[in-house]
Amino acid sequence: DTGEARIIGKPREVEGLHRDGALIPISLAVSKMEHMGQTRFIGVVRDTTQRRRDMEEIRLLAFYDPLTGLPNRRLLMDRLRHAMQTSERTRLYCALMFLDLDHFKLLNDTMGHETGDLLLQQVATRLGQCVGPADAVARLGGDEFVLLLEALGPTGREGATRAEAVAATIL
């Protein structure tokens, strides 16, 4: 009758006000107890800020390359399936480009992995600047990148011409 059954024994994720004035995510669990004929409620509040950060990090590691921040193979495959469905529905061509860096192993061996990592990060940034907002750049691993270009045009010729233009920009 009082509505308490909605919250009793059912932890909820809500926002709480920290003593410094910041809103923080909390878990609130309320229990009902009877003691000497009186009903009492006990609430347990837990700050879940770190858990949320951990969950976000897990999500990022599952779908993004930690070095470049680009989508990884798993997310690329999901986007590729989506692009194929969109292409079939809209009748607009899309393209998939594979790119690897020549002599990257030699650079890593002679200049060190830190330099190689910096190069990979720079390549990721520059590739992202070469594609449109609906397109995707992913890192498969090592020095291998994939570009997924969508909505290139209604004909194969137009799609190929636009894909060639992106390739020329990359080169």
C-alpha cells in the first residue's frame, strides 16, 4: 500500500550527492526490519564510481584498440555487417580497404617499440582524417588497418571512383 515493495530488497542504481557537491553514481539497497513492534528501514549506500569506470574500461578493451583508440576486429565486424545491410537496403555501394605499413618491423627493431607505437598512433589519426563521419577506421593489430567506406554511390563505377579518391588521399 505504501509503495515500499518497489524498493525493499531490490538494489537500485541512482545518483547521490557527494559531500563535495558532485553527483556520483551509487547503489542503494533498503531492507525492512521489524523490531519490538516497530518497522525500521535500513539503507546501504555504495559509491559505484570505480565500478562504472572499470565497466567502461572493459567495454573499451572489448571493442577498441588500446594503443590507437580505433575500433578493433570485433567492432569492425559488427560495423561491416551493419554496412552490408545498409548497402543492401539503400542500394549504395561501400568499400573495404586493407592497409599495412611497409617495413614497420624494421622500424620497430631499429628505432624501438615506443617509436613504432607513436607511428601507429599518428597513422590512426591521419587515417581518421581521410574518411567521412559515417566511415570507420579500425586496427586489426600490428601494422594492419582497415577502412570501411559507406554510401559511396549508387553505381559500382561511382563507388570505385570515390574509394580511389580516398586511397589517393591516404597515399
